[in-house]
Amino acid sequence: MNKNSLLSMRDLTKEDIMNILNDALLFDDCYRDWQLPLKKALVANLFFEASTRTHYSFESAELQLGCKVADVQTSVSSITKGETLYDTIRTLEEHGYDAFVIRHSEDEYYKQLEGVKVPILNAGDGKGDHPTQCLLDLLTMYQEFGTLEGLNVVICGDIAHSRVAASNKTALELLGSTVRFSGPKFWEREGYPIIDFDEAIKDADVVMMLRIQRERGAKLEAMSDSEYLETYGLSKARYARMKKNAIVMHPAPFNRNVEIDTDLVEAEKSRIFKQMANGVLVRKAVLKRAFGFAPFEVK
Ligand code: CP
């Protein structure tokens, strides 16, 4: 596997993470117009699962960096004729693509791609990891608090099916923050003990809500959407009990009035749309890294 691939947050050191976040910040400052100084940078995006944010923020990042982009139509590719993922990616590699961005429903799909020589950027694998989402989450927290050490983060909702919860647990614990989990007991995951949301919210710096992943089989056991909001969601009453400087995050897409009251999506403490803007900055930083460029020097 190419050493500049980004597959899981487990593969990154503290220094790697901070280098990516610093590059992302500089892409929003003195390196706004920076482009890859390469004659050829062909990137193929392959999304085998639905996506708006990850797909199109990667595409925006690629275009801003001067890459040429192929948006591979996976539903009409030869995968539908039985070709393996490995054979598809190896074929595209022979066609001259220099990097791949891949989202796939299978956990650790990238283990099938050991023989691929160009970098692979994981845009989400099943319930496994979502490293660029995690990095944009970290960037949002870092902008807010100026540190990623000593933060109290509570992640609430469908923990069982969430690659976002998994990536954030790995990274935030590495960086010295505390991560706790809340939500229905039937979505508890081994190693992610569920605690009471009302307790957790009182001293949380970050309240990160998660979507119910119905596409992965998550079901609300005999509970209406409004009952879910009242019991496990971010209601107005819970929002009012958050700490003064605490923030609300959500990887999105969000289900209004299910995991979050619709009026809170753009409330004062919400950083949900800020996260989306940060998605482009972080993806520019990981693409730059994938093409082998060292972290920026501050001008
Ligand atoms: N947060 C996230 O991954 O959103 P998309 O599914 O729209 O990419």
C-alpha cells in the first residue's frame, strides 16, 4: 500500500494529525490559491454508497488543487458484471490515475487493495472508519478551543453503526481528550459503553449527534421520531443545559426532529455547517499529503 494513503485514523500519529490540521488551516489563509505543482494529477472518485458532503467536497478540493477528476459511475461500472474491486482499481491504475478516493459499504475494503501502488484515500468503509470526516471534526474543535487535549466530547445516537464514532474515539483519545457515548442501549457497541445523555451533556465541551443509519439495518424499536428526539436526541431542553461555550456537531446528513430539533441545526452553538466548510480544507490537505508534499511552512 502506498505510504501516503489515508485508510484509518489508527494509522496516524499525533504529529501526522496536527500536520494535516495545520495544512488545512493554512489552505484557509496564506495558501488559499496553492495548487499541486505537477504536470499530471488524475484522481478517480469511486462512491459505492450515497454521499453528498464527502463526495463533492473531495471533488471541490481536487479541482481547487488543479487535479483532473474522474467521477467513476460505480453503478454502471464492470463491478456490476462481477469484476472485483481489486481488478477495477488495478485497471484504473493502469489507465494512469494517480490517486483514488473510495467509499464502500464493506469494513476495511482497502485490505483487498494491497497490490495497488498509488495512494488510496478512504472516504468511509462500512462501520469501520471515516478518516476525513474525523479530521474535519478535529479541525472544527481545534478552531473552537485552540487545543485537542483535555476536551470532553460526548457522541450520541446510533453508535453501533457509526464509523464517525469509531474514528473520533481513536483520534481524540490519542490526542488526550475524553470521549463518551450515549444513545439507545440497543445500539451499544463493544468498547463504547453507553452513559446517560443528560448526565454527559452537563460537562461536555462538544455534543456530537449521529444519524440513525437505517441503510445499515438500524431500526427504532417501536419508537416514533418525536419519542426518539425526546429520549435520545438534542432537544431544546437539553441544548439549554449545555455548558456556555460548548458546541454542537453532527457529521450530517441530519434528520431534522429525529436526532436534533430542527431549530437547533443552525443555532448559536451549532458548528454543523462550519464542519461542511472544513471538509474542503481537510480534503485539500490529505490530497496534498497523498501526492507526497511535505507540510507547509508558515509564511
Ligand atoms: N458526513 C458524511 O459523510 O456525509 P455524506 O454521506 O453526505 O458524504
